[in-house]
Amino acid sequence: MKPLGLLIHGPEVVDEGEAEEAIETLKESGFEVEAALGGISGKTAVIDAGMQHVIDISKDMRPSEVVDDFLKRGIDFIVLVNHAKTEESGFVLGEGILRNFLKRGGARENLSFVQLEYNSKIIIRWLVKPGDENVYGKITGALSEFKEKEPNKLELRCRKESDLTYREIRGVHPGEKIVVDGVVIGTVSGESRNNSVTLVAKEGKLVKVLGGTLIKHNLEKLPTLDLEREMVKTASVIRRTNPKRVERGGMSGKGKKKKKIACFFYTVETLFPKLEEKDADVEVAVTIGDDTTSIAGDILKRFGIRMIGITDGDADGLIAGIESGALDEYAKFLPPGSVIIRLKPETDDVIGEMVRKDIFKGSDEIELEGDVETRFEELKHRILDLAKDDIIGVLNSSTATCEM
């Protein structure tokens, strides 16, 4: 039987048990199945479900890059498994993945690509190449509760006029946060038309959101952008579902590696790659920003890795459980042996740059030589000393109640 590549996207389809259901149903129908996660937002869900040995989460690839990887390994029938906010946003996701694959030079005649959208129980036939009709028919037969839908026409969502680049994002809703490469850069306003917003960039920098509002101080966290290629999503919270079960096996993030390091993070986009480094154990994570700190803490406590979080109370609301941004709300995201430092408003990025320059010497990591506990305390006190004039509160895990 022809092998299938299952592209799993997002935490919801994992939390709801639907990814596991899709894998088992297709295997029972006689297919050889390989499953891999596209994007990083679903990694914690895969770990919680204990499915990291079933769904490959090791490669930190964008969804369209997973398509490329499957093809390189001779797997040319790919099934996207997703649970979108709405049927419209599900279509937008599938269209975007396929468009990015084709934009990089992928040939549609080499690929069969269909989408299982669990939110609305539909199957979208994006591409079925000659010779794969029987395979598609067997998939739809195995998933008879899914209604077949015709795909959208692939349209250009990016255009250039003079020195400006415009990129349209569809399937949005008023009040949602706009996230570019893990950084919240704005919000969708009530004035957005046709459930869409348009990002506007000049010389690699975002300058405007048509149908939304920019959060200008967050733009400093972004490098120069290629707006056509960047990962852009909109959401109210990054994980809309709770796991049906949480497995605790196989979550140790540390082993006997050559060196022990402390790492610096402005976003969580590079967190898992650091945890998976072959030559270094991450012992301490220094995180900058309210959302980055809460997301990282939620991940790191699963691996027993302590953190020093630097926040200023301006959480963008992407994390369920952070309502007012009060310091004590972060207790549930705090790994054992950790600390969160609350600063005056609009100062976390400033202090973050000081920490990166003075302690990390402009790098994203430093080696911790000798006793890790001693090095952690030294690092913590150096950061507290740098931030002392702006500190308004400190939360220690020893005085906080940690809840999973």
C-alpha cells in the first residue's frame, strides 16, 4: 500500500485526540503512515499526549517544509490533519501551505495533497495527481464521516507597489492577535474587511496593518523581514484546547552532554531547537517579555529546566490564564527553582538588551562551568543588579504554587 505522509498542524488536533484517530484509522485501512508536526505550536501538545514517538517533532520545520521533506523521502501523498478555528481559516491554512510549497519551486504534478479538517469534518482535495485516484478514494472511504469540499483557487496574497510590500491575511476575527514569527505585532480591529487584514512592510520592516493596529514596541524584536515568506498567524490564544491526557514519560530535556548552558530568548521560536542540541544541556532559560515568559515556562516545567523571566506586565493575551498580567498569575507557568522579575512598564526589552550585552556578550547562550546551582544564583543576582532601579516585584517558585 502506498505510504502516506501525515502533516499534523497545531495543538488542537492533538489535544482533541483527532491526530491519533486519523493515524489509527488510516493504518487500519492498510496504509503505511508516517506523521510529522509542522510548526512549533503543537509540540507541547504532542509531548503532553505522549505521542513524540508517533509524530515526529524533531525537525522544527514549517508546514510547507514538512511537505518538502516528505517528498525528498519518496512520500508524495500528503494528508494535512488540522482543527481550525473556523472552516474558512482551515481553507486559508491549506491554501497557504500549498502556495508556499509551489513558491519555493515545488511541482504540483509531483504531489498529492489533501486536508482533513476536523473542526467542520471536511476533506479538501487540493491536489490528486494521476495514478492516485484509488488512494484518494480509499482515504475518503475510511473517513466516510468527512464531507468532501472543493478547494479554493490559489491566489496571490502578496504584492509590491513601489517600495512597499503588502501581504493579505485571511480568516481573521476582530480582537485576535497578529503573530509574525512568534512575535505579537498587532491586533485585528473591528474595521477589518472580509475577515482579512493586510500587513505592509518597507525595506523589511513592518510599517502598517490595514484592518488592524500595530504594537510598535514589539516590532523591535523582529529581524529584517521577507514578508512573502514569514510565518504569520492570528489567534486569541495560542492553545484553544486542553489535553485530554498528559503523559509524563520521556520528558527529560537533559542528559549527559559535553557542556551545560544558559540560553537567552526573546521568542519561543528557537526554544525547542536549543533543547534538542546534541552537545549541550540547557540548564537555565532567560526569557524576555510577558508572553514569551509564560509560554516558555509552560514548556520548560515539563522538562525540569529552570528559568529567569523578565516581564513588565504588558502581556498580549495569547496565553490562557494570563488575564490582568498580575505577577501572581505567572505562578502556574513557573518551573521549580525559577524566578520571574516584574519591571516598570515598557522596560523589559531595555533590560533584556542590557542582559544580552553585559552578561551574554551579545550571544544567545553562555556556558555554565562548575556547579550549576552556584552559576544560576550568580546569573540571577547579576540580572537583578542590572534591573534594580526598575524592579517592582519578584516571584520565586519557592513561594509560588506551581500548577500543571
